[in-house]
Amino acid sequence: MAKTDKVLLLTGGSSGIGEATVIEAAKRGYKISFTYNTRENPAQKIIDHLRREYQTDAIATQCDVSSFHAASDVVVKTIDAFGTIDVLVNNAGTALDGVSWKMEEEKWDRVIDVNLKGVFNFVRHVSPIFKEKKAGKIVNVSSINGLRGKFGNSNYSAAKAGVIGYTKAIAKELGPYNINVNAIAPGTIKTVMISEAPDSQKIIDLALNEIVIKRIGEPNDVANVILFLASEEARHILGEVIRVDGGQYI
């Protein structure tokens, strides 16, 4: 495994796909800055693990990614700690489900603000850094439900579809500056979002009926694709949406 000395900034790193990504990034030599919202103790345990097991330079910052100014503060803190940023992974997300005819405005707004505006907030503050040095990688985490929609999931599906459209637009804007922008679309993955859902077993059973390979994905399945897109091996990939779903979409 090739080692790097680059700096990775990831949102939503205290569990699931985010946690798996920062651990895999540490194995590859990245310096790491990640955000968390409410899971302070798990975030600190991850930092301790990264430093102990991989001697990783790592920081974690509390941040509600829907806040434009909080995102700016995280970027500034990362620059202060490491001098630059080379990779941005927009992973933070939330789900507040409900059918559209019963959807509360607060649920709609919160899911759009975190899952879509949160991506914009960090791209807005990081992209000038990437433009100036004419290098950078951005990986946005969408979902197969942003490609197909899902019953009872309209706010989440809309936000994740927005992430795909935004990814393609900024790929055109930033690509000429040698900045690779891509998205991944996971299917059902064993994450806290799934395990803490009140109907988690039903979610898993329904997913297994759709997944061709007949297993629920693990966070590492997604993390490894994120880090591939963050690497120079993916330097000629731009504006793509890569599904990581065991065939769930097809």
C-alpha cells in the first residue's frame, strides 16, 4: 500500500463510513482532520486510536455542517494544524424519514441543510485552496436513493440527488484547475444510521431482497472506494457517480 503525506478533511467521521475512511486513510499515511456533531466521546476514541496505532497526526472538531461559518472555522483550523488540505470528503449526513404528505417542514429543512448545504459549505471554503495550488480531490457521499428515490424518504432522496447534480456542476467548474470531483452512491451499509433506526431489521430485510450479492455492505467497502478516488490512480476520473451497493440499484 502506497504511503502519502497528504492532508484529508472529512465531515462526519465519528462513526460508520466516516470512521472507516479515516482509519483506512491513517493506514495510508494521511494527516487527518474530521468533524463530528454530537458524538464527542467516539470522536476522541478514534483520535486516540489513530495516534496510538498509526502515529497519525489527527484532529477532530465539533461542527454542525449546515452552518456556513462553522464549516469555515473547521477549514481554518485544519490549515492552522497542517498547513494545507489535499482531499475533501463530504460524508456527514442525517435521515429524518416520513411520507411526503406528512413531512414536517423542520424535517425537510434539516435533511436538506445537512446533506446538501453541508456539502456546499465545505466545497465553498476548500475549493479556493485547491484552485490556488491547482490540485485537489473532492469526494461527495450521495446514495443510490439519490439516483432512484425511495418511498418515505423524499427529503433524503432529494438531498442526495442534489449532491449528484452539484458534484457534476462543480466538476466542470473545478476540473480545469486539476481538481477531481466525484461522488459515490452507497446502498444499504451497516452504519449507526441503520442500526439506530426504529425499524432497522425491516430496513435490512428489504435491502437484502434487493441486493444481488445478498449481503449488507460494510463501511470499509465504501471507504476503500473513497480513498481510491482520493488517490492519483483516479486522476482521470471526473464527475462520476460510483455505486457501492452490491447490485442493490440494478
